[in-house]
Amino acid sequence: MINGQSILPAIRDMRDLERFLSSDFELGVLLEIHMSRLDSIFRLLGKHDKKVFIHMDLIQGMKADEYATEYVCQTFKPFGIISTKGNVIVKAKQNDVVTVQRLFLIDSTSLEKSIKHIERSKPDYIEVLPGIVPKYIQRVKEKTGIPVFAGGLIETKEEVKAALDAGASVITTSNRKLWSD
């Protein structure tokens, strides 16, 4: 769990944002939001006492690099930053922001390379995608000693339970049907 939540709602559009704002969740993840909307979104979040991770790789109109990360961290002060890029993770950590390094498991080579990148960037959390492979959630957690988020392709409450049982700290999902604890 993080902030008492086992589910982190992943917000893809304004309808998701409205649902998140009216929910009991305190913490969510911003995905696929245009950079021009960040200011108004953060004002809304503040009015509703909500916090978010920003997925830097998916913010439209903004290059996911250390300069954009510095800007986002200093301007909007998000709860956290998610990225596949080690330089983004390092810059966010320098700005005292919680970090999540996302990794895509497509084969054993990608797993080993990802572990090496994680050893260099030292994120606070790791997000494993797809999150429907419990044995790899457990393996990543054991190899790194870093808490794991599970995301991607999780469609049922049984898959949520399997990922949590495998050691995931939290599930990230844009599937609104799963936005309940």
C-alpha cells in the first residue's frame, strides 16, 4: 500500500480526473495529459486535497528529460514522478519527489537490463508492466529490494489480488471498475 491505498487510479482524460476528484482516493497517477492543462489540473487537485504521480513519459507536448522533470517538480510539486528513463528518476530524486521507474517485461533480457538500470537510478518504487505476471513481480522485488507497483493489462479483481499476493505494494489502473479498495 501507499498512503493507505492498494489501487492507484490512472487518469487518462478529464472524465477520469472528474471521477478521481469525487472519489475517496487521495493519490492517483496522471497519464496522457497535455502539458497546457497541468496548471489547471493542479489547482483542481489542490482544491480537493488530492495528490498525483505524473508519468513524465506520457505528458503530451513535453519531452521526458531532466529539464522537463526539473520544471515539473519545481512548478507543480507533484507527489511523485513515473518514468522509464533513469535520468528523469535521478532528477526527480534530486528535487525530493517520490520516484517510480517503470519497466516493461517482454523477455528475460529486458528484465536483466532493467535491473541494471534500476541499480543506477535507485528509484523509490518500480512499476512492473504487465502487472498480470505475479512471478515476475515477486522476482523484481526480490532482486532489487525495492517496493513494486503492478500495472498494465490488469482487468479483474482476481488479477489485482494475485498481483498484491505476489508482493506488489499497489496496482495502477485506468480501469475505473477496479477503482475501489
